[in-house]
Amino acid sequence: IAGRLPAFSVEPAFKKIAMRCVATLAIAGAASAVTPVQKVVQLMNGMLEKGKSEKHEEQVQFAAYKQFCDDTSVEKTRAIQEANEEIESLEAVIAKAEADISKLSKEIAQLDEDISVYEGDLKAATKVRKMEHQDYLETHKDYSESVESVDSAIALIKRKMYNKKQGGALVQLAKSPLVSLSDKKVLEAFLATSDVGLDVTAPEAAAYEDHTSGIIEMLEKLKDKFEDKRTELEKEESNSKHAFEMLQQDLTNSISTSKEDRSDKAQQKAKTAQREADAKGDLQDTITSRDDDQSYLSDLVSTCKSKSDDFEARQTLRAQEIEAIEKAVEIISSASVSGAADKHLPSLVQGGASLAQLRSVTKNSNQIRVAAYLHEQGSKLNSRVLSALALRVSEDPFKQVKKMIKDLIVRLLEEANEEAEQKGWCDTELSTNEQTRKEKTEAVESLHSEIDELEASIAKLSKEISELSHQVKELDEAVAKATSIRNAEKEKNTETIKDSKEAQVAVEQALQVLKDFYAKAGEATALVQQPEIFDKPYQGMQGESGGVVGMLEVIQSDFARLETETKASEEQSQAQYDKFVEDSTVDKTAKNKDIEYKSNKKDSETEDLGEAKADLESTQKELDSALRYYEKLKPSCVDAGVSYEERVARRKEEIESLQEALRILNGEDLAFMQDQ
């Protein structure tokens, strides 16, 4: 604390009184017509005036010192209060950062677990899908081969070209696991009765037709059954494939979104950890600075209290001293003392005057030597103090010269002590202020950079949220449009399927009518009583009817194909629509999650931006305060022209020169006494 406070010297009262007595006696020695009592009175009057003057100077000096104590105490108290507020703020920032890091760590762990589960589900679903697809290929192949076998068998039977060598298709069909037990028995019975070839007469051919009509009908039903099963299998495969693709896309999107969320949270956690570390560093610096200020303030209060007590004691002692001197002057000036001195001590006065005159003359040569020495040193050191003292030495009485030199040495030593204390205080304050300015400048620059990053990130997030919202709106519009088109298409397909079914029923009825008629007409016989012109029975327009029936069958087949194709088209369109809606729903869900995440991130960064701006304002105020304090320190602490070391060296040489001059005077005085 002593290194930071201005000098406030304490000197015993009796020492000053003795010095004042010596100075006054030296002045009194020059008088020639003054009695000893009068000299004493003059001496005490001089002491009285000097005591009052020094008492007043001490009051002025202590007033300045007290003002320093008050100003510094207020400044340090304010700094401690601001540091406590800063500590509370930093502790809140650290607590929030720790809570955020804990929360983010849990969220990252949950995301890691979700990603692992999603990837496991995707791997398992892919494996199952491959097995299902392989089963489908094998079953589809069996149905296709069975349909081909039925077609081949029907074609051979209809062309009446069946024989044992060509019965492989039916044998293979009878062994197929896809054929029911009842159908297998029919096929086996047919194969058992068809061991002969078809090189037979016409009646035998007619009998064969009756025998094979049932097996053909059974084969056609079996073919329809196989085709229906194959169609159903294809539909199931399409649905399974679509379901797998939807699940695969959903899991893939979930994995991608979770990984993106994890990356963002990991970055946010790292940034929060850095902010926590910075806050902890600032907290430690602030606590150290506050503790130093508290220690300094405590020492300052203690020292100022001690100096205040010393000042009160000194003022009391000076007042008592002045009172004692005034009493002594009053006593000595009274008639009992002054009158007796005037009556009995005149010769002593004369002798004393003569002795003083003699010593004054003797000392003139010594003063001249000292004056020359001081003038030489003043020119050498470029010291105005020594040059001015040289002039005073050559003019003033001997005793005053010695006192003057001693007083000047004391004053220079006091100045050196004061400047050393001021230098220590300035070094400490300048170093602390420089560190504060450096830290706050770096903090301001860091906060500016953080604010710029946050503002850029918030602007980017706002733009991304707007784009995602627009994309969600476009998805909703696309789904609505697709739904409208699908409804219209479904309505049209439903009507087409209905018309096709009705047309098939009508054609079937027409075919049945024709078939029934010609079946009956084929049984007609010629009558004996008929004219000879009717040589064979009329069985209707069998030749023409074959073309009509064929055409009706083609028409019926076309309507059946139209129905099948329309159904397939409807199923395909519905599947495509369902897939589109599912994809759109998944995409919309992902985008909404992205919007929610980015909105939360934007809100969090907006909050961080507000805190950063508040920190910047507070830190900028602290930096401005440090800069103002530096400007306040500059006039008294920053060197202007001559450095502190140069001033110390010059003052040291001045003191040594004065001490040398004093030794010269003392040496000459001793030599003079020896000569006498």
C-alpha cells in the first residue's frame, strides 16, 4: 500500500524546533545592538510564525491526502461492486452452459440410439424383403409354367392331336403341387382312358369329343384359377414392394435427419463448452481483480485512518507548541525579565556582536569556495537548483547557507521519496489498467465477431425456414391436385369396369341362346313323308353361325380384356397415387421436423444474440472506463520528455553535490577553529 500512496512525511516536533532555533540564531548573529533577551524574543517570535505557517501547510497537505483517500475509496468500491455484478452474471452464464451441455449430451446419446435402431430395422427389413422376393419369383415361375402347360394341353386336345407321346404336359400338370386333389383325379382318369391315338373314324371322333369336353372345361377353369392366383401373387408382390420402399424411405429419412440433428447438436455442444470455458476464465480473472481491489481498499482505509490519527495528534501538538511559545514570549517580554536584561547585559551584547562580526568575516572565503563549487556542479549537471543556490551562498550569511543546504538536501530527499512512491503506484496502476484494456478490447472484438456470426446464422435460418414452408405448401397443393385427378380417374375406371361386366353378361347371354339353338338343331332328322327335295335334316345355318359365335366370343374376350386391363390400370394408378401421397407425407413430415428444429435453433440463437449484445454493451462500458482512467493517469504517470531514471540520477547527483558543499563548509569551519 505504501507504494501506491502519495508521500506524507512525519517528523518529530522537537527536531523542527531545533532547526528553527539554529536558523533564527544564525540570523540574530548578524545584529549588533540587540540584548540576549531581545534575541530570545526574536527567536521565539520567528518560531511562533514558522510554527503557525507549518501548521497551516500541514492542514493543506492533509486535506489533499484525505481527498485522495476519499476519491480512491469511492473508485475502488465502485469497481468491487461492478466486479461482484460481473461475477454473478458469469456464474449464471456458466450454470446455463453446464445445463445446456448436459441436455445436449443426453439428446446426442438418444440420437445415437435412434440411429442404431433405424439402421438395424433397415437391415432386417432389407433381408426379409429379399427372402420374400425370392419366394415370389419361384412361385410366379410355377404358376406361369402351369398356365403354359394348361394352354398346351388344351390346344392339343382341341386340335384332336393328343396321343401318349404328347401327353407330357398333362402328366406334368397332374404332378404339380398347385393342382387340387380333385383336379388331379380327373387328369389321371383322362390319361388312363387316352392310351390310344386319335386315328379313328368319325363316330369314334364324336365320342372322343364328348369324352374330352369335360376335361377341356376343367383345364380352362384350372387355367383361370392359375391366372387368378398369379395375378393375386403379382398384386401381393407389388404391395409388398411398395410397403418395403415406403419403410425404406422412412427409415432412410429418419437416419439422415437424426444424423443431421446429431451433427448440429454436437457443434452446439462444442460451442457451448467453449463459451463455458471462456466464462470460467473471465470469472477467475474478475474474482482475482476484485480480491486485489478489496485488499487494496482494506489497506487504504487502514492507512488513511492511521494517517488521520497522526494528523490529529500532530495538529494537537503544534497547537500546544504554539501556545507554549506564546506563553514564553509573554513571560520573557515582561518587565521582570526584559528590564533586568536591559540593565545588566549590555556589554555581552557588544561582545557577542563583535564575535559574530569576526566569524562572519572569517567565513567569507569559505562561502566563496562553496559558491564556486555549487556553480560548477550546477553547470555540469544542468541543475537550476544548484546554480540558484550558488548565488544565494555568495550573498547570505554563513549560518543561513548551511541551513539552506541542509533544508535543500532534506527537500530533495523528500521529493525523491515521494516520486519513488508515486512511481510505484503509477507502475501498478498502469500495469493493471493496460491488462484491463487488453482483456476488454479482446472481449469486445470477440463479442463483435460472435454477434456477426449469430446474425448471419439467424438470417440463414430464416431464409431456410421460409423456403421449407414454401415447399410444404407446394407439397400440399400437389397432393390436392393429385387427389382430384385420382378421383376423376377412379370414377371413369369404375364406370368402364361396370360397362365391361354388363357387356360380357349380355354377350354371354347371346352366345348361350345361339349355342342352345344350334345344339337342338343338330338333333333334327328328316321325315319319311317329306318330299325328296329334303334329302337331309335342317340344322340351322351351321356354317354362318360359326362365324357369328366366333365374333361374339372375340367381343366377349375383348370386354373381358378391357375389364382386366382397366382393373390393372386402376390398381396401378391407385398404387402410384398411394405411393405419391405416402412419399409426400414422409417428405412433408421431414420438412416440418426440419422447420421445427431450425425454428428452435433460431430462437436459441436469437436469445444468444441478445445476451451477446448485452455483454458487449457491458464490456464496452468497462473498456471506456479503463480508457478514461488511463487518460487520467497519463498527466502524472506517463513520462513527458525526461524519464524517471534520468530524474533519479540527476537528483542523486544534486544531493551528492550539496552534501559535498556541506562537507566543505564543515571542513573549513574546523580548520578555522584550529588556526585560532
